[in-house]
Amino acid sequence: MAEAIGLVSGGLTIAQALGELGSVVIRLKALWGEIERAPQRVRSLVEEIGILSYLLSDIDSQLKHKTVASDVWDSDYTTYAIRYCRQVFDTLSSQVANLHHEIDSLSRLTRKLGALKVVLKEDTTRSLERQLRSACGLLQICLQCYSM
């Protein structure tokens, strides 16, 4: 009788281990899919950052050359919104530039490791994206207040 209980117990342990192994395989497959999609996501972010860079450079140029009515740019909250937008933009663009450099590497191993870093830093990147969109929204509201 003890042998039968031991055999059943051993069978249950093996079944449990196989179930956990299956779960790990499914999670690894999902991770691999995210790693495969990471380069396209980073390239898309690089394009968005490039466009926003031109916009912020144009705003800086207008500020330096005073080509816009001074009451638009002289308010404290517009200045703060521009500074906040630039700060978040610089942080996000620096992170994305580092990740993009690794993803576009000639070495296949470095590219895959870079894609893995993109996946692992996804929460940070998404948080910075949300902050940047919020900062741009604040800037847009400030500029609309003066265009009415």
C-alpha cells in the first residue's frame, strides 16, 4: 500500500512540474514576442521624438527672436510648461537613443540584448511617454489661452 501511495505522489509531483514548465514556456514565448516587436516600437518612438524635437526647437527659436507676442511667452505657467516639456523630452529621448543604438547594432547578440532591455524598461518608457504627452498637453493649453 505504501508503494502505491508513493507512486501516486511521485506521479502528482511530475504532473505539477510539467504544469509549471508549461507555464514557464508560455511566458517565455510571450517575452520572445515582445522582444521581436521591440525594435519597431523604438523606431516609432525615435520618429515621434524627432518631430517633437523640431517643434521644441521652433519654440526656442521664437523665444530667442521674439517672433511671437511677448504676453504669450512671458507668463509663468507657459514658461514652466515649456521647461517641463523640455525636461521630460530630454529624459525620454536620451533613454530611447540608448536603446535605439543597441537595437541597431551590427552584432545579432547585441541587438537581441537591446530588444530585451527595451522590454525590461517598458514601464519606465511608458511612464516617460505619458509624462511627455501630459507636458505637451499643458503647453498646448497655455498657448490656446493666448490665441483666443
